[in-house]
Amino acid sequence: MALAAQVHAAEPRPLVFGVLNQQSPVLTAERWNPILQYLSQVTGIPLQLRMGRTVQETDAMMGRGEFDLAYTNHNFQTEFDGVYKVIARWGGDPIRCVIVVPAGSPLKTMKDLQGKRLAFPSADAFIAYAVPKVALLSAAVKVEEVFAGNQEGALAQLKAQQVEGAVVNSRFLVQYAQRENLSYREIFVSEAYAELPIIVHPRVPKGQVDALRRALIGMQHDPRATPLLLKLKFPGFEPAVDREYDNVRRIYRVIGE
């Protein structure tokens, strides 16, 4: 018993990895648990997925420093900025905000959205709320905001014809449309923003940060990761630095966040 207790005591504490609420908890776990398992195997650093029930809860957990690492861009809001540091980002092309309507909709321009029901993931989303909010204000267009909880919910409401339009990021839109056979028309497409970063809390030792950064960036070139990348339709991670997200900060400041 004493030996077992000593072995148990020697086990390292898992680093807590937070993930922004973009999908349901089930879909989030299906995507991220295999990624975290791979990173743990490569680095020897145990990682544990954690998120709140809502975007607000997840942001609050980040604000309290409960995450050692996280996948989010909400850290660039004024109240959170300057603590966590960027070490990598989701690979692939930059993402854009897209406002979409059903393919057969009579709505064709931003002005046509005046007074219409528009589904957003939440009021805390960056690409799918802060960015379109600035665009709608600039166009002097007021819409009825419907909050669906996450991007999955926003497009599900559009597909079910519960709203006239929906707002999501470009990557998620393509994935959802392929999976759910959704036909749509784009009303608005924003400028490009860097894909969401992986950020790390300053309390994480430099040696672990360096090991995790190498594993993240090396994943797309590692034959051991190839089956996982193909299964998840995931491009891997790429190098990133903090200044790549200055346009994210700018949008947050415009809307007072």
C-alpha cells in the first residue's frame, strides 16, 4: 500500500487544457481528446480537457487562471489580455466571419437583413459576433439577435428555417455544410483573421512549453499523427506569435471589450 501511495504521489498533475465552446461538449471531446492524447504521448506531459457549460463559464475559468493551456481567442479581450501567451495556432487558411442565408432565400445584401432574425453562437463569440456586429453597425443595419449557444446550433437553426440568417466562421461553415448537406448563400464575408491560437499560462515551466510547442507544430509532419489528422480532417498546428492577433484586439476595442 505504501509503495502504491508513493507511485501515485509521484504521478504528475495533468495540465488543464481549455477549449472554447464552438461545438457541443460531445463533439468537442470527440475532436480534442485524441489530439490531447497524441500530445501527451509525444511529450510525456499529461493533458486534461476542460470547458465550461457555456462560453461565459469557459471565459471565466480562463480569467481565473484555471487553464494551463487553452484553444481560444477570447484572451485578447481587454479584461483577459496580457496573461496567456500564444505558442501555436490551428493550421490552414485564416478564418473569416460569414453571414449566410439559405440558398433559396430572397435576401441578397446586408441591407436586406434589416429587422431579420439572425442566429449567432453567442454574444461572446469573436468571429461570429464581434466582427459582424461592427459590420452591421457600419451598414446601419439592425437585426433580431438569436443566440444558439454555439456555431453548430446557429446553423442548425438556419437549416430548420427558424431564422433568416446565421453567422459562423468560414472553416466551420464548410465542415457543417458538407456534413449536413446545407445549401447556403453568403451575404457578408469579413477580412481574414488568424486561426484560433493555442495559448499557455505563464506558470507552465519553460521546458514543458517548449516541448508542447514542438509537438504541436511537428504534428502535421509526424507519421504517427497521420491517421488522426485524416480522421479528424485536421491540418495540424502551425507556428504563431502574439502580434498576429492585433486585428482581433482592434475589433474587441471597437465594441468596448
